[in-house]
Amino acid sequence: MNEFDYRKYPNKLNLGCGFDKRPGYTNVDMNSFHSPDLVCDVLDLSVLPKNYYVEIVAQDILEHLPRNLTKSALVYSAISYFMISATQPRGRPKQAPTI
């Protein structure tokens, strides 16, 4: 198996992309039939570097995680959101975030 070269892809992640492959993102899914940029289980992203990605979209994946992991995933997401929000300039954003 070839090693994934993250430098060839955008520094934004779209985890569990399915058929919702987004331009400008590194699209990750565990099913190769979705043709993602990286075939990988989102529970093990060790092939990706830490502190590299500036945005992570993880839409519609909680229902695919084992129930015992969803609470910690939600807590981690909430903490990350508030930490990122606290470092951003105050006021209204010039453009709404893409979801």
C-alpha cells in the first residue's frame, strides 16, 4: 500500500464524505466506492498529521460511531468549537461558513 501524501491535498478535511465530495477539502471515507481522496476509518486517522488542518467537516458521521464514543466526540467537538471561537476576531463574519 502506498503511503498517503497529505501535502498533495488541501488542509481542510471532510470526514465521512460519502458521495458529498467537496472541492477544496481532503475527502475521507472508509468506503472506496465513494472514491474519496483517502480511504480511511475516521476512528483511526493516524496517517494524517496533527496540527495541520484548519477546518474539519464531519457531517452525518455520529450515527456511524459506536454509541460509547458519541458522547466523547460531542464533548470534544464542543470544546474545540469554543476554543477556536475564542481565538477568532469578534463581530459578525464577513461570509457565512460553508457547511
